[in-house]
Amino acid sequence: MSEVGTRSVNNDRLKTLTINIYKALGMSEDNAEFTAEVQVRTDLRGVDSHGVAMLARYYEGFTGKLIEPRPQISVVRESQTTALVDGGNGLGHPVSGFCMEICMEKAERMGAAFVTARNSNHFGPAGYYPMMALPRDMIGICMTNYSVPFVVPTFGSKPMFATNPIGIAIPADKEPPFVLDMATSTVAVGKLAIAMRKEEPIPEGWAMDSSGEPTTDPRVGLDSRRLTPLGGTRELGSHKGYGLAVMVDVLSGVLSGAAYGDLMEREGTLGTNPANVGHFFGAIRVDSFRPLDEFKAAMDDMLRALKNSPRAEGHDRIYVAGEIEYECEQERLKNGIPLNQKVVNDLERIAGELGVSFDI
């Protein structure tokens, strides 16, 4: 999509502003800094739907008393390779950072580990938390659900689950790491929000209106809360996206004791009670399976083979997951983050209401 109506912002200044806003909302300095790091890094990588643009939504959650600014995050039960964490109804970013640290520490000792979380909230991008494992030469895994249904099952007309994203990060040697961050819906909700801010249509097949008919109007898609599972239609494989979404709901929600599917809607607590979002994290120590240098060399070989394979007519490059984001980050570190003017306006309004200096 075009960058019409944007303002170039320095990432360090944006991070400072974001930290100060979260501190003014009552978050601890450590949690505010971690959350700002996640959001600004996400914008640097070009995932504009899940960066600081989400702050206005979180602001409403804090001021509406639906998110706890200083949560009591605790380990409910654990083994040598697993843990269940209660997020204390905190914002999902610090809850997830807490979980991933536990997961990596256990994997460091045991070779692999898995951690689930309940009583959390939206955590932004699924790709950030697996990337935390890369400096430790581990493979990171992450999944999450959400209590607001947005996606219809194949052959269904009622939203029954969220976009239920999956993230995985795998280290390489000379090549950038493989970083997959994907919704199990055809598109993430945030992409509709971006299109609406830019006043641009969405491709047919992303969303449906309230009667189940395809729409190219992002506002209609958001209002109806009817996104298609990955694949769009049964003929194009939507049953696969549907199956993946249920798998994420099981690992993130059913396994942890968090909300899942349309549970809160059926209970009549949606929008009035804490979201009780669930997460699932994994960490795998590569050298538990084979020497690290051999693995990284093989990763480089595979990634290069993919990128050097024959191109389809009209295309001059083949990408692997995470490569576009990696290159975007290098470019934006030099030239700034192009924030949509409506996002800038939201940040300025929130800063003003909280008495925070607005200097980006």
C-alpha cells in the first residue's frame, strides 16, 4: 500500500514517547520499556498494523479498567520443561516477555521447553517473541488467540475464533534468520485498519459483510467481524487455515485455561470482563539435535537455494519469511519510520491527555 499521509519519525524518539505514555498509564518502567521496544521494533520491521498504531486501542483498555497496568504475573505450575503463567490481566507484551524468558531458561537446561499463559491481553506481533530466542541460537515458537471472534469457520457464517497467529524464528549464519509471522486468517485485522486509515479498498476475499458476502470495504469488514480463514474458500484450502486456527486455540486457550473461540460471547462477558487471552511459547536448543555450525550452514544453503531458484515470469526476486522485514528495518533505521498521520494524531492526543511531552 502507498505511504500517503505519513510522517517520518525517528525510532529512538518514538520509543521514548511510547515509554513515557505507558509510564503515565501506570506501567512499571521495565514493562513500559519492554512494551515500547516491541512496538517500535515492529514498526521498524514494517509491520505497521501491530506497532505503535495499537497504542490507542491499549489506551482505551487501560482507561476503561479492562487492562491492569501493574499486573501480578506469576507461575501457576511448572515442570522442568513446561510452565503455566497467569498474566494478572496485564498487557500481553510484558506477560509474553516473562513467558519467553522462562521458556528459554528451561530450554537452555533441558534442550526444549514450552510455556502457556492465561489471563493476558493482546501482545502485538507474534514474530517478536520467537526472535528473542535467536541470540541464544534457539528456535523460537509463539502462538496466541484472542477473545473477540473475527474469523468464520469454513462453510460457516458466524465468527467463531480470532486470527490466531503463529510465529517462528530460526537462526541462520550469514543469511538473515527465517522469521515467519502469520495469521491463520487470510489477513490480520490490523491490515483492515491500515486500509481504513488510508481510505483504500481491500482485496476481495479478505473479509465478508454481515450477510456473508465478500466486501472490499475495510470498514464493512471490521464492523461485521467476518474475516475468512487462510485460503479464503474451501476450493482454495480454507479448511487448512480453519484447522490451524483451532490448533492455536487449543494450545493457547484450552491448554492454558484462557478464553477460546466464542466462549466469552456465549457467556455474555465479551467487552465487559478482562479479555483472558492465552499464549503459547516454545524454545528449542539447536545443538540438542546437531552441531550448531552444521545447522546454520545448512540453513544458509537452504535459504540461498530458495532465493536462487528459477523465478516466475515477471518477477525478479524470491523472498523467504522475514527477509522483507529485515531489509525494511535496515532502511527505517536510517530514514525513519513512516507513521500514518492518523496514528501521529492519536499519539499526540493521548500524550496531551496524560500530560506527556510530545516530541517525535
